[in-house]
Amino acid sequence: MIIIRDGQLELGTHRIFDHLNCSFQGDQKIGIVGRNGAGKSTLLKVIAGTLQLTGGSIQRDKTQKIAYMPQEVVLQSSKGVFDEVFTVFDRFTQLEQRIAELEKMLEEQSENASDYIEEYVKLQEQLAHFDKIAAQRKAREILTGLGFKTEMLQAPVDQLSVGWKMRVVLAQLLLQNANFYLFDEPTNHLDIVAKEWFFHFLKNGSFGYALVTHDRYFLEHACPVIFELERGRGTMYNGNLSYYLEQKEERRAHALAARTRQEKEIDKKQQTIERFRASASKAKMAQSMIKQLERIELVEVEPVLPSIHLSFPPVDQPGQIVLTLRNVKHSFDGKQLFCHVNGEIRRGEKAALIAPNGVGKTTLFELIQGKLALQGGSIEFGHKVKTAFFEQDQTRVLNNHSTVFDEVQNSCPDVNQQTIRSFLGSFLFSGDDVEKKIGVLSGGERNRVAMVKVLVKKSNFLLLDEPTNHLDMYAQDILLQALQQYQGTILIVCHDHDFIQKLATRILELTPEGLQSFNGTYEEYLYFKKTMQSSQSQPAIAPKPEKNEPASEHVQSGKELFLLRKQAAQLESKINKIEKELKELTVQFANMEYGSAVYQKAEKRYKEAQKELSHFLTEWEEAQKIITE
């Protein structure tokens, strides 16, 4: 159990916690929420013991092992990935080494051999509790779940990207077998596949945890308790994200009603005071009522975030084709990331680029940006295209000594001050906030500044690499509104399912073999993928129903059932034929000249085949549904 009583914390002139009280049970799975700057990361630091309260007290169960993962870790190691992760068990490795030394001394029958027997027995007893083979197996399971392929396990950690290094840190943490974990935005560097594995690891674990995350899916399904930090204090909600939002809205409604009653009462008393002041006999009573008003503590009502309306700087409209990729390929250290990447981004599209980590989404962005040299193929921007890029490490280039306003203004001197202030205000920097130094901002606040720097530029094509990282739910909603209002073209990399679903109208899946395009929302894309996979694994004929089962209302006779099964088999044959054709066309595209007559003819057939496949799949599913009823 972890208990904070009357916790107070001030950093400089900023009060983070104001009489904070909370208790976390050892087996609770808690999601910590609050706006950027509310103190979520700070709370984890206090619990972990890396930061001390300036007032109040904290009590930790000494029998409980607590493991803490900060939001950012500087990991430097020349060891391979597996060896670095296994340093968690260095204590036992050292025991093995010492035991080996003692065994050698005993075998040599050293004069002082008897002096080492007691130590040898003691160390053997300690080592008996360590199952090295089981620990190695678990380390491999965790690393595999987090996306490390076998060939990556020996790669030097120093050669990894920041995102992969954070996965190494997460693997070390999960290997510690702690009773209670403190996670500070652990999913920021995880792709969709690794997120899914981590989600199930949390759900099925017998440990407790406090999880700071802005991922709605985790807060909804992996956090049965929500703890909100707001204005220096905390509130516990015994339910998931949906329950928290519902209860919070009810609390706000009650607070608003109470505040309204207070204001009516105050107005009534003020009118009475004005009348009494005119009477000498009631002047004393008026003074008494004034003192009563001064003692009233107004009920605080949390403001509702208003909808934003941004006026983006004017810019020329580009041509119909904004970006063209032709046979782009790239390799790293002799390993091919991707090849045969062909495609177009058209004016006004909001496209999401998806792929597991390691395939090369960020690399493709850097190739488009011109930061990496092309190894093959070509990348061309359309007529009058003006780009603005948001990179994963965009916050690292912020000047800690600049104010929020100056940092934005210095990056776009051709934009007027009113526009800059309007954008900053929309992203929750209002009043004196714009004069804060960058160095005192939280990770989420820094991300908002970096995003404003990108959005306020005169552009008609935004390329965004993980823009939602470190943003709280409120800031994510603001960013979503801004991007929905943006009249230009967007290409975004984002691992937040909910965000992609609400923004993207086209999905581009990057694979080692090329780029696959799907016109539609993210959920429609997932449904299509699932349907394709199930159709490939579905048996040709559904199993016969048991004889004692009643006949389906939809199938009136054995003849109708026979005909339906025959129809389903014919449809399945057509589906397999079209799927084979689509695969062959995909291979052929790689050897065709992009834009040629042959390419256009093949592309037309590819789209027709996709429609035919969707139609046949729908008919097949309907037939199977009736057959199996």
C-alpha cells in the first residue's frame, strides 16, 4: 500500500500539490489522468522516491517491491539487447561468479579452504532461489512481445533508436517481478502490435500498477480505477475511463448548480446591503452582511474546453497531386527495410501511414523530408506544395531559455503576432502562460508548443510523425479539431487507434514489399483485414449440424441447404481466384514503369478486383450465416 497524506510540493514558485491525499492498494490497477502540467509524472517520482515532498508525508509498504519507469531514460550500453536486459539479474550472475571462484579454491585445497566453506554454503542457498533458465525464457518472451526479433537480441543497445531503447528499459522493468509498477507513458514508443502484447501483459498480470497514459483504450480496458489530478489535489474514481467521464460530468453539473445558487444568494445579499446602507439604523447590519459575503468560498466549477476555430495563414493551393512516390527503397546496415514503394497523395487527403515498428515509417518520412538520401526510386512534390513537418523528437530542439511566445515567433517571423497568440490560446496557452520559459514546461506542454510551431507555418501539406505523444486527452482533442479544420493535405504516423479513426480518410500500410492503400476509415480497414484473414482460413464446407438440432427457419429443406452450400463453395472458389490475382498484380507493379499505360491498366484492374472481392465476401458471409444457423 502507498499512502500520501496532506502532500505538498512546490517547484520554484509553482505549486504542484496542494494538500494531496491518496492511497493506492498493492493489487489495484490504476490509470492516472489529468491535464498536462497537473503533476502526473511528478506523482510517480514522489512514489518512486526520486523526488521528495516539501510538506506532508508518504508511506510505502516495505514488503512491497516497487518498479518505476520514467517517461524518458538515457540508456547507454555497448552490450547486446538481451545481455543488457538480463543485467536485471546481475546480483545472481555475481553470485555464480563468486561461487565458481570458491569452488576453484576448495578444489585446490587452499590452506584457508575451511574459511570459504561457510560463505560457499551461504551463497549456494541464495542462488538456489534463482532459476536462470526460467529467467532467460521470460526475458525472451518479454522482448519478443515488445517487438524484438531474434536477430535484434544481439544488437548493441547504443546502435538502437530512442524508441527501441525505451523498449529495452520497459523489458528490464517487466522482468523485475515487482508487486507494484509505476509506468509513465510506456506506450509512447510502442507500435500497434507491441501495444496489444503489453495490454494483455497488464490485464493478465497478478501485480498492481499506476499507469500514466493518454491512450483511451488502455484507460478504458486496463484500468478499472481512475485517479485524477486536478489543481494540486486528487480524486479517485472506482471505475474505468467511461465511468470516470460520466461521474466527472455529474460532479460538474452538481458544482455548477451549487455555484449558481451561491451567485443568486450573493446577488440577493448585495441588493439588501445597498438598501441597508441608506438607513443609519441598518448600517451596522449591512457591514455584518458584507463580512458574511467575504467569508463565502465559491464552489469551483471546472471550465469546459471550448471548440476551437483556427484561421490558418493563407497559402497558395497546390496541384491535384501533392506527393508522388516511385519505386522508393531503403536499406540500413545491409538489411532492406522496404522496396517498391509506389503511391500518390492527393490534395485534401488525410492519410494515415501504418506499419509495425522497424518497417521504416519514420525512415520514409525522413526520405520525403530530404534528411536521408534516396537509395532508389524517386520522390516528387506537386506544384506549389509547401510542407511542414512534425518529427518525433521535435521537442528536443526547443530553446529552454525562450518564452513560449518567442519560441513560436522566432520559427515563423512572417506570421503576425495575433495569429500566433490565437494558436497558442487554442492550445491552452493563454494570458501569462505565453511568457513561461520552455524549460519549466511539462513534456505535454512542450509538445503543444512544438505543434503550434508547425501548424502556424504557411503550409498546405502537413507530415506528422507521432504528434499525440505526451499529449493528454484534452490536448489530443484540441489537436484533432485543428487537423480536422486544416484545409490542406495531411500524412500522419500515429499509433493511437481512436485518433486515426476520427481523422484519417485513407490508410496506407507500409510493408517490406511496398505500400498498400485502403480508402476508408481505420475501423473499416481493420474489418477488411480481418475479413481477408478469416476468408483465407475458413474451411470450404461448414460442419454439418447435429441431427437433434431443430432445422433453421431460413432453410426449409435439405435441397435448399444443398444449394446454399454449393453456392458458398462457388463463392469461395471465386474469392481464392481474385485473391491470387491481387497478389500477382502487386508483384507486377514492382516491375512496371509508374504512370505508364500498362501500369494504369493494371491499377484499374486492381481496383475492380478489390470491389469484386468485397462483393463476393459479403455474399459468402451471408450464405455461411444461414448454413450454420
